[in-house]
Amino acid sequence: MFDIIAVDISGRHKVNDEYLMVCAAVAASVTADHIEKINQITLRTFRSKSAPDIQSVVKMIETTVSELQFNGTIVTEAGDFYNKPQWLINSMFTRDFKYQESLSERRSIEIAHHASLSSRKLLLKELEIQ
């Protein structure tokens, strides 16, 4: 079993001249093909007038992950970093980082996706933004 922090960001497109994003981090203990335990989940919102670049995505993820009381490798989809090589993105993080490879990593990212998307929809509803 190993520990990961699966991350997803929803809202990386402009709505009413700004970007309203929600980053979800899911701390999980996994085997190659199973999620054994979800240890903790944290959510953070971010606003920006400009589109998120690679450095801002790294900052959003590190800020969100810093709220967890859990050590593990940060895992994302390659598309979250515009399909740049993993070695390049890894060098920008202060923690271990990798792109998802295993089934359990994929499933953990799906949980993070559901959390970030649902939270963003609620945020937009509360702000009355369609």
C-alpha cells in the first residue's frame, strides 16, 4: 500500500470575465488497483482575471495540498499541466509529484474531480452565476 494525494481543478475556463476555480485534493492509501482508504479531502477556491498558467496551477495545488495533514505523492492527469513532460512539472513542486498511472490513481483523481466539480457548481449557484 502507498499514499497519494490525487488532485483535480474545476473551472479553468472564463465565466463573466474571470476564472472561478475549485481545487480538490484527496489523500488516499492505495494499492495498484484499489483505493484502500480515503484519509482526508480538502477544497480551496481560487479567482483570477487571467487564464491559469503552469506556475499558477502548481501554486493552487500546493496551497490546497498544504492544508492536508497527510504525506503522499501528488498525482494529477497530464492534461492539468498542458501535457508537459513530468520531469519539468516535478521540478516545480516542493513535494513528490507524478502523473497518474495506476487504476487506483485514476479512481482517486475521479473522486477529486467529483468533489471539485460539485463544489464549483455550488459556488456558482451561491454567487448566482450561470
